[in-house]
Amino acid sequence: MPLDPKKHAMPVQDPAVRAHNFNEVALGYTPEIAFEEAARCLNCKNAPCVQGCPVNIDIPGFIAKLKNRDVEGAFKVISASSSLPAVCGRVCPQETQCESKCTMGIRFEPVGIGRLERFVADTHNSADAAPAEAPASNGHRVAVVGSGPSSLTCAGDLAKKGYQVSVFEALHAVGGVLVYGIPEFRLPKRIVAKEVEGLKALGVDIQTNMVIGKTLTVDELFEQGYEAVYIGSGAGLPNFMNIPGESLKGVYSANEFLTRSNLMKAYNSEPVTPIMKGGKVAVVGGGNVAMDAARTALRLGAEKVYIVYRRSMQELPARREEVEHAEEEGIDFRLLNNPVEILGYNNPDDPRDPKNGFVTGMRCIRMELGEPDAKGRRRPVPIPGSEFMLDVDTVIMAIGTSPNPLIKNTTAGLSVNDHGGIIIDENAMTTRENVYAGGDAVTGAATVISAMGAGKKAAEAIDKKLRTA
């Protein structure tokens, strides 16, 4: 039987329906589709797809199990390398990683590796299979700061080796960016909770409402008997453009906007925390976070949502799938545009006017692409005299985040770079002995899978150091 040149499409909710609910957009492969997609794999001996995976999953190995309809066997292969397979199958940019290396992709469409990983993980989880048992303790204790993908990966890999691992999370919910940053329609929180339960079954102790640097310091963790500390606290400090009007009511960072919606459930009729709903919304930026914020605003009842991005569609950094979903849902892309000022209502005759201080519009300027910048992308240049007004009530800034300086400021001997990222060596150790770091706390905002790769590398280095000490 000849191989199908095209990847099997992912079943999805109808755009006209999903734009008004928070249910997951992608519905997942059926067993029949999954087995047919697995049959497209060539089982290459040199496995180039594995080279594109930051956590080195044995991709041909798990797909070979699927070809034989052994879903649980496929899950065992994946879980040997990844602690978060159901998460990765949903949010990792496989198209630029494992699938970009797929041999099938040379002439045809690559194998749908991410979609198969999701199918395997979801099938395992829905079967309520018995969780893995905690291994015997090796007597060593490690503290992990944060509970995002980098930290959970590090904790899981160490727990499998017998370490007593404690995870310290600043918020009241576990999962870091997976729960506060990524919307329900892309990553249901029950999925994250299920993965976390698997880590707890391995013996990982998770403590919430623990702000390291305030509730406890890194020094105090060592005093409590932890032999190593891994800092995976992410990059939760939002960036702004420093243009006039950013302090007006109705201007959010994407971090705040998504946290209010995802974690605090601001979409409820009587929310614990308020959020702007309805009206016209501009989201400034072009990454995955911008897509998440724009699509969330739409689901919260916005009558019009704009993506305002200073480059063209070709340079847009968000995943193609997320861009396509946003376009299908009616998001209006205003490309080669850049804000220069946010305007607000001001009635000096009546300071008690409830409209005072609220956003009334955004002044933008049209851009054109000039010479390439340091990263090779053509630099956007303003076109003189091209300014125009965009009628909006809410502005969401999604132009990146930086690591919070709290841990650095409370930990002696910890060095950071000019962007606030913690400096580490080739073994993920910081400038402080036995303190390791990885993920967004080091690199700034990046992908879930790259953070997981960093957590995995740190776990290997910690294990090597403590076992030979």
C-alpha cells in the first residue's frame, strides 16, 4: 500500500462555534486516524527526528509501537524521556523541531509526530492506568523553584532516579505558564493536573504559595538540608513599549490578561478578579502569546480584535497553526503597523467622571521592512507621515517577558546577563555552587519544549554531581 503523501488533518471545532467557547479547539486523532498516520513513518535507522527533539524522545520507537496498535507500549517509550507528553503533544512547535527533520518531509508532508504523541498520552490518561511507582530513595534531596515545564521536567527526571524532590511554586496552582499563560482552548487544565499527579506518584513533593526569595531564600533551602537547587522560575516580568498612555485603564500586559482569564477564571459571571470584556481590543505583538491573548479576548466577548505587528506575516513568530486558527476565528491582522501612543478619555471638569483614564484609541504608524537586524530579520522602519488612529477600548501588550529579579536580588553569588537571565555554564550550574537554572529564567521567554530540554539537562548534571560528591 503506497504511503499517503499528506499528514492526516487534525479534527477541530468549527471556527464559528469555538470563537465563543473555551473548549479545546483541536479534538485529537481517533484510533483509526492515529494508526494510519503512524503507518506513514519510515522508521529511519538514523532517526533524524530525534535530533530535532529537545528531550530526545525515541520517536521511531514509539511510532513502531503504534503501528502494532500497542498504545500503552508507545506511552512507555515516550514517558522514558518526557514527563509531560500530553502537554507537549499540544503546545510544542513540532513543525520547527522533530517534524522539520522527518525524512518523509523531504518530498511529502512530515509525519504528524506531535499529534501522535498527544493521541498516545490522551489514550493512556483516559484509561486511568496505574501511575508509576516511586523508586527507592537514594538519600539525596533537591529543591526545585517554580512548577513550569522546565521545573516539572527536572523534578520528574530526578524523582525517577530516587531523589527526594520538593517543588516550590509561588502561585496557588501548579503548572507555571501551563496554567496561567496558555488558554484552556489550547491546553485544558485537567491535562496539566493529570501530568502533575503522575509526578506526585513518583514521590515529588509540591508546595504552593511559596515565593522563593521572599517566603524562603535559596540559602534557607540549603539550611533545610537540600543539596542542590534548580531555579526554573520562568520569565514572568512583562515588557512594555514605553510609549505615552501605557498607564491608562484598559492597558494590560498579556501576562496579566491571560493570568486573570486562565488562572483566576475572570470569564465567569461573578469573577474573583475583574477583566475588560467586550469592545474593541488591540493586541500588540506577533508571537504565540499574542495569539493566545487575541483569541481569549474574542471569547470574552470582544466585538473586534486586532493583532498589531510591526513586521509582515512572513516574519510573524507565532506557530502557523495558531495564526491560521486566529484568522479562521475572525482576528484582524494589522501587519506592518506599530503603536506610538495610547489615548485616553480625560474630563478635567469632572474628576469623578467614571470614564476618566480609560483607553479611547491607539495612534499607530505604518512600517516598511529595511535592512536585516542582528537576528537576520528585516528591520521595520516607520514611514513618515503615515500615522493613523485605531479605535479600541483595550490594549494588550504581548511583546515579551523577562526573568523576575527577585531570586537574583536575594541570592548571593548569582550572576545575570544584561537581560536579567541567570548565567549558567555548560552543565546548567549558575555562578553559585550547587545552584542550577534553566528555561525562561535563563533564556527569557521561549518554548515549552526548550524549557523541558533545559530541565532535563540540569537533572542529568545534578545527578552526576551529587552521586560523585
